[in-house]
Amino acid sequence: IKACSRNDPQLNECVVKQGIAAIPNFIHGDTKYRVPNLDPLDIEELSVRQGTRQVGLNLVIRQCKLHGLSNAVFTKARMDMKKRHVEWDFINTKGLQILGTYNISGQVLILPIIGSGDANITITGLTITYKYDFDLVKKNDGKEYMNLTTSELLFDIGHAYFHLDNLFNGDKLLGDNMNIFLNENWKDLVKEFGPAVGSALGEVFRRLLTNIHGLVPYDMVYPVT
């Protein structure tokens, strides 16, 4: 993978090209850079607590496996090296699938909901923008390294599908009807559940960049020429 010069007038295009080449090398983990397996990605917990008046629920999904990050396509980069600000865009048309063990209580719109069991949440038409700012820190070797100071992940989805097994203590009729209701009102659920997913994905980016930039000097990641 070729490094991109920070003075290259085509830096944005170079970063996308090299990023596309790098993703397959990292998607299944890299011990050198302390990168965990990313597909499936293990997430200890995703949670929504209290929520809003519209969706006032407590939802926890534990031992999650997030499938589909390898389907992400790096589409655009906006690199402002003078201001030390970076923005990357990705799309995932094939979708993400979240599998785990859930526990839920509360209400969705006007309907009460309770249950625990296996959860399957599928997200399609996903677009992601990851933004971060950085400064440079000189280490004991005399070299400067990038250090993330702020980071933010924004995303939008085309559709989300929910299936929760064993709702209402296994009452199939109530459970099937509730799953239909959840999918009819998926946008309301995404408003509540989305930030937890976004936070988990943002942490993946932050950890990946922190590990790489902590090991590779700035002049090697983005050399002068």
C-alpha cells in the first residue's frame, strides 16, 4: 500500500485509492496494528435506555456479532492537512446484520413490549461519514505521530428490518404481530437504536486509527513528497 503525500494536489483521490486497497488487509484483523477481526465484529453490548415518549423502551442486545463491514465501499475523502481535519465517506449497499441476545421492556408507540431471546437486525442502504481532527505528538524516538483529538460518525440508512424471537414469553401470535408492527415503524426504532449502532461503528474507526497512528510516524503515513 503506497503512502499519500500530504502535499499531493490529488490527496483526496489518493487516500480513497489506497484506502480501498488497504481495507481487505484489515477486515479480518491485523495483529501488528492490534486490529481485531472486523467481519464479523464482536460488540459486547448495544443498548437503548428510556428512549423518548414515542419509543419509551429499555433494549439491551448483548454478545453482538455485526456482519457486513467488509461490504463497505470507500467513496470520498476530504483531507485538510493544514487544519488537521479529515472526513471520509463510505456506502454499504449490501447491508449490515446485527445478531445477539436481547432483553426488552417498555413500549413502542402505544404498544407495550417485553421479551428476551435472539435478535436479528438488518440494515440496508447504509451511508457513513466519519470525521476526525488530529494533532501531532512527538515521541521518544523524535518522530511525530498523529493523535486523534475529536471524532464523529454520522450515518443514514435506507431501511431496517427487525426480528425478535420469544417476545411476550414465547406467545407466537403476540410476538409475530409485534415483529410486524416493529417493521412497519422501523424509522421510530432507528431514531432510538441508531445512536448506539453509530457509537459502536465510530469506536471501530477510532480504535483502528489510534492503533495505526500510534505505531506509524506521520511522515510515513502522509510524507512530504
